[in-house]
Amino acid sequence: MPKKSPPRRVVAVDDKTATTGDDVIQRVIDAAAICVDRIGLDATTVDDIAREASVSRATLYRRFGNREEILAELLRQQARPYVESSITMMFEPVTLGRRIEVSTMYAVMEMPRNRWLKAMFESGIQRSNFALIRSVYQQFSTVTLLPALDAARQSGELRVGLELQEISDWLLREFILLVSDGPWQEEKLLRRIRRFILPVLIVEVPAPVTPKALARDVESTETRMARLEQRMIEMQQMLALIRSDLHPAGRSGGT
């Protein structure tokens, strides 16, 4: 006699619905996205989410604990593609400064195209908002940013005296400000990053002197010297003319 499969586990949500635990979780997250989109991040309450998801408050708290955990999971789901792309960019074999430029520009330009993420970033750097976004940013920081900063410090590329975790938190604040100040034109955003972010982190390394560049410098030096010598000759000729006018030939010095 064939063995019967165990019955599918169901969780009673309220008097009207019954479904699996995973379905409940995703339905609550989707409901949170709808509420944030409709009434904004700050105005969204647990009651709004529970009502939109058709679940009881008890179920919602049992699954997530509080409102912030629901919104954090929503943010993690919506931001995942951007975080994964930024992590890939940070592993490119280029300087730390270039990796920060590329990954920051990508995230700042692309994330606001997602209306849920845009709504979350529009609140700027409030304590609750910062804590919410930081919970998602932590993955990017731990996996990629902190190891990259540590490697840059060992190679001498990172400025001396900077604490890695402090840099990470500061970069997050700068990122939130950049997103909330958007939309950006790429040229202006790149200029902002290069003028106000990278100089805080990166030790400027002089460009290597190539034989071609050295030859060009020698040539320009020789040109300047030749120009200076020609100018000296012209000045000497001018002084000779002045002396000639002051003391004409054959003129007596007496009265």
C-alpha cells in the first residue's frame, strides 16, 4: 500500500483565510509595498498593512515582530538586484576610487526608478529611516565595502587614521543624501562624488611617468628655455638702444 504524503501545513490567518506561512509573509510584504506607495513610508502603520493583507494584527506581529521588520524585508526584496549589481562592481580590478564612483553612480541613478525605494529614500536621514536602510546596506558593507576598504588601507590607497566602520556609516549617509537630492544628471553626480566624497577617502597618487610623458615634459622645458633666452636677447637689444639714445656717439659730456 503506497505511503501517503504528509498533509500540507496550513496556518490559520484569521477567520476568512488559511494559507501557508510563506504565503502569509509574502502577502504582508506586498501589502506593505502597496501602503508605502499609496500613503508614504512615514504614514504607513501596522493596521494599514494588516488591513491591506487581510490578516490579523496578531498574525502580523507573530510573523515579523514589528512594523520596522516588515518594512526592512520589503526594502531587502526591492533593493536586492541593485545591491547584487553594486557588489559585482566593487570586485572590478580597478582602483578603490573608481569602484566607489561606478557603484555609487549606478545605485543613485537606478534605485529611485523603483517607486517603493524612492518613497523610502524621500524621508532623508531620519533616525528610524537610517536604521531601516542600514539593515539592508549592512549586507553590501560586510561582504564588499569593508574588505575593499581594508585592502586599500594596507596598500596605502586609503587615508591614514580612518576607521572602517565609521567610513561605512558615513558613506551610507552620503548615499541617502545623494538619492534624496535627485534626480541627477550623470555629469553633475560624478563631479559631486569626485569633489566631496573621494577626497575624504583616497590618497591622491601621482600618475606614473611614462617615457612618452617624460619626453613631452623635456620638450616643453626646452621650448620654455628657448623662449626665455630669446626674450633675454630682445631685452639686451632694447637696453642697448636706450643707452644709445641717452649717450649719442660723439656727444661731449661737458658744458
